[in-house]
Amino acid sequence: MTIKPLALAILSASVLAACSTTTPLHKPSNKAASNEPIVYTEPDIAPPFYALNPFNYDQPPVFELELQKAAAVPLQKMEVTDPQNPNAKIILDQNKLIVPLVNNNQRTMKYAVIAGQDEIDITAIDDLLQMVEGKARHYPPQFIDRQERRGFESKLKEVSAQLDSLAAAPNASFDILIRAFKASILGRNLDLGPAYTTKSLDYAQRILKINKDDAEANLWFGFSLSEGGGQKEAIPYLNKAMNAGVQEAYLSSVNNYLWIEQKKNALQTLKNYKVKYPEEAEVVDRLIQEIEKSGRYNVWQVLQNPAQSK
């Protein structure tokens, strides 16, 4: 488990709190202020609580890796009609992340300035899912700002509805289904309604019917079952994800065993994790000690920010 993004989140909250109580050294006059234009800027998003690459905590997020690949592909600029003005033209000069909409049962990503027939530019959707995942991959979600959470909830509802519409096709592609699945779990974790739980189960069944060994699908289905009360049912899916080399599957399995009071299995999983990821030894040793002596029941428990939104 990496603590870097978690520590940064807590540090950011402390800095904000300190700034809010600091007395300004100089207060500008009302006259000067009235002559200055008011500029509105969106606040920066707080750092993620969870590592953005659950496969390998030392690697950049999968979304960023895909953007790097897109930037490395030779660019073929294209002039098209401006969708905002039919009488004008615009130049598309940046490769996007493109996936098939239908009739494809494998992960298939291509890089181009525009999507073709039966394809979709998934760039903006993947960007949002990554941001929400950093705060809400597990339950309960971890936010230090209520307004930020509300903004993510609103955007996720829109994206989830769009993905649901695309996934409604019986021949929807694997790429569409896996994103609709993840959006549904994130919606459930954000308490957006029971429909998100129902949808996530439906998507999981469709995905695993296509590829029962997909590492990401097994990770997400495993921990979502576990966090939803289906700890025993979660075990085979989390085991598959661990066997596929997904780093976070180990920690989700530890939680799962703790919740069904199988402390011995939880500790053994942590020891296996330490062997596979020796760079995490210090964190693992601390977790083992706290499980044995302090009654810890969640590997992320100690790093929760007490100022998180409820």
C-alpha cells in the first residue's frame, strides 16, 4: 500500500486549515479593490486518497499511460466542421483515446484525432473516472471537501447515464462494459442510490461471461462484493486478481479476511504481500502490528482524514 497520495491529501487539508486562520498582512483599500476585475477560478482538486494505479502503485495511472501512448503516435491532423458553428471549420490536432462501441470482446484502444464509425472518444470519460476513483474506489469515499464531492457526484451521474445508454446494446464492447461497471460501483460508493448496485452486478456478470479471468474485473467485483457484505463470495475473485499480479488485490483481501474475522488469513496475506512488494515492508510491518495489538479492521483505516465529508 502506498501512503504518498494519502499523506498528501491530509497535508493539503492541514495547509488549507492553516491558511484559513492566517491574518492577512495587508488589506487593500476598498477603492483599489473596486477597480480590479473579479476573476473566478475553479479550486484545485484535492490529491487522491487511493493510489491511481491499483495494478502497480509505483506506476502512473493507466489513463496517463494511455495519454503518453497517444502522444507518441504520429499525428494526422484533420479539418472538420465546428459543431458549435456549421459555417466554420476547426483543426483537430491532438490524438484522443478511442475505443469500439460494439462487437469487440477484448480491450482495444487506438489513438486518433477523432472517433470513426462504431467508435467513441473515451478520453473525457476516462479522465473523470480516474479522478472519482482516487476518492471513491472503496467505501466509504474519502473527501475533505463537500463541494468537491458534490461536483464529482453530479459529473459521475452524467457519465454513468451515458455509459448505461451505450452498454444497453446487447453487443456492447468490453471497453464500454468495463467502464459502465466501474462507474456503477463508484456511484454505489457515493451513495447515489440502490440502482447503482443492481447495475454493477449486471455488468459484472456480462463482463465475466466474456472474460472470467480479466484482472481488473475480478479486482473490482471482488472488493465491491466484499465492501457490500458478500465477503465469502468475494474470495475467489480477489484471489484471481492477486494471481494476476494486481497489487491492490492483496490489500482488499486483507480487509476481506478481517471483516469475516479470519485474522490468520489476513496476516498471512500481508506477509505474502511483503514478499512480493518488499518496498512496502515498513507499511506491512505497521499494519501487522496494529492488527495484532490495536484491533485494526481496515488497511486504510488509520489514514482516514477525520475532516472528510459525510
